[in-house]
Amino acid sequence: MERYVIIGAGAAGIAAAATLRDFKPEAVITVLSIDEHVHSRCMLHKYLGRERDVEGIGFVAPDFFDKHDITHISCETATRIDTAGKTVYFGEGYSLPYDKLLIATGAGFFIPPIPHFREAPNVFGFRDLSDAMKIDEAFGKGKRVFIVGSGLVGLDAASALCERGAEVTIAEMAERVMPLQTDDYAASVYQKAFEDHGCRFLLGIGASDAVVDGAGNITEVILSTGEHVPCDFVIMAAGVRPRIQIAVDSGIAAERGITVDEHLRTSAPDVYAAGDCTGLSGVWPDAMDQGKVAARNMAGIEEVYEKPYPFKNTSNFFGITMLSVGRLDQTEGAEVLVHHTPTEYKKAVVKDGKLTGYLVLGNISNTGLYLYLIRNGVDLSDKLDHLFQLTFADFYGINEKNGEYAYAR
């Protein structure tokens, strides 16, 4: 009987487990994870904001593992993979044999080498449920929060804590909030919304040092300007790193992420990788797609993984929605088009007749076409005069793959 082991119970791992069961009804499938509860990291702010409990941020049914006859070993960390002996080691000397293995360990928060930040017990990330639980506990002792980074993770944490009455200060090295996803106008809209809810932004400013108490907790963050900002705890949201250590320790090729081929196979026989640990994308739906493709290949169904849309993100803060895809910052030699009305803001970057970046602030429905145009490099030279009003009818034969466009991510 075939044995499949999956390390990780995030988007990629769970999607892979369900897909494997579809194709391998008799196989033994085991999911090993560091978490007790399967949860969506995209919903962590709902938990931190007390809008939902642990069960409310799950993305599978409570009986998922029982229903699919999948063994879930929770609260355990995989420590090493014997790729020759096809065995995963975890915990205090436990092991699991496998015929095919998927590494779906995700990504973790990163703490830059700022004095005291890596050692202080009151510095937290915001990537896992355990992080959110630690922040929730810290918030019960003090409401002054210093957040490093104003990307999606930082603003998720800020929005949740603002709703609970926190005093939030956000430091961002760039000159605007969400620098990778926005332009100046979209950033200003979000910044005002957060400021209206009590947040203070320090833009173009970084943390350079800290004042700590006798227990090593940070009590003041020292900015690059020399200003001291009092705080009760710190949230690091300035970047993530794929969790590749188990691959590195097991002799599996990895650079920034675990190295995979077009079938999501690693350098080790019968070992695959999917999700954030590959560094291919940090977007939840992409991780699920990778998990499904990896599982099909593990099941013997050859399938090539199509690389995801570059830099694709959606956000919704305080009722303001935004879609950002492609590179909005690479405008040299490009034509930048803007459509701005009292209710809509859209921006397109076009280079050599092809759409390379697209941003919509407000109503983000019916944007699947623009995602398709970016991914496929469709020449739009003769359509720039009505670029923001395009429909599938503008392209002969483009409706051949209806399923792809039905879900605009």
C-alpha cells in the first residue's frame, strides 16, 4: 500500500492531501504539522481582532481528516528527511516512512539584525496562529504596539488591534504604505483610513535600536531619526523567509526557497515541495494550486505547474478593496494610464504594447481579463484608448478557457 507523507497543514499541504485522496483512495496519507489547528493565515487578523475564534479561521471542515481517512499528527516538527531511506524524522525520535513526500512548510517571519530585537521575548511575528495567540496575550498586558513594516501583514495586524483600542505606531522604510502593492494615490487612501482609526505612520524611517528592561523586553524603539517610541510589544512584519531548513539539513537543493522543477519535484527522488517554502509565490490561492499540482504528480499524473501571476495581491481594509498585480514600479520606458473618477481608481502600466502592471482601488470585480492579459503578454497596442473598458468580446477566441476566467484571483 502506497504511503504519502505531507509536512505542513497550510494551504498547499491541505490541498495536496485532499487531491491525493481523490486519486489514491486506498493509500495511507499522513499530514505532519507544527500547528494544533488547521487555520488560514489570511484570517489571522479576524482572530486577533476577536471577530472569530480558532474554529472560525479554519478553512476545512472539522471532520476533514476523518472524512478523508487522513492521519493528522499535530504539534510536531519534522527535523530531518532521510531521502535514501525514505523516512521523515520528527519530535523525540519518531519517524514516518514514505513512498512519496511533500514538503509544504510555508514561510516564517524575519527579524533583521537590529540590536535587542532578535532576543527580546516581546517581539512577535504574525504568520501563524501561535503568533496571533502570543500577540493576544501580550495585548492583555499593554496596548502600545510598534509594528515594523506596513505591508499586508503589518496592516492586517494593525487593523485588528486598532479595532480593540490599541495605540499603534507603524514604521516603514519606504515613503508610502504597502510599497510593493500600491502607488502614491492608493497608498494615501489606505494611510488616511488607518490614521482615522488611530494609527500613526512613520514613513521613510526604520528602527535602529531599542531600550530594554531587566527581562530583556523592548520598552522603547529607537528610530533612525533618534526618536524614542515607547511600546509594550513589537510586531515584525517587514518580510518573510521560506522555511527551507529541513531541506537544507537533508541535502535537498534550496536557495531562497526549496528548488523545484516544473512538476514541483525537488532534487531528491520522490520528494516534492509546494507553497511558500518554494519561494514561487506568497499568495494563498497560488499555494493551493501548487499543492494540487504536486499531489497529481505524486499520484503519477504528469502535470506542469504554470507559474503564478507576478506580485498579485488583494486587500480589504476598513471596507476599501484593492487588487494589485504585476509591477507598478517598473515604469521606465513604459506608458502609464490612469482612470480616476469619484468612485473608481485604476492604473495600468503598459510596456511594448503589453500590460505589465494593473491596480484597481474600489470595485475589483471582473478583473480576470486583466490578469489573463498580464500572464499571457497579449499585445494591446490597438486597444489602449479603451484599456479600462475591455471585455472578453474585444479578443477573438479568448473565451476558449472559460474556467480560468470564472475565478478572478
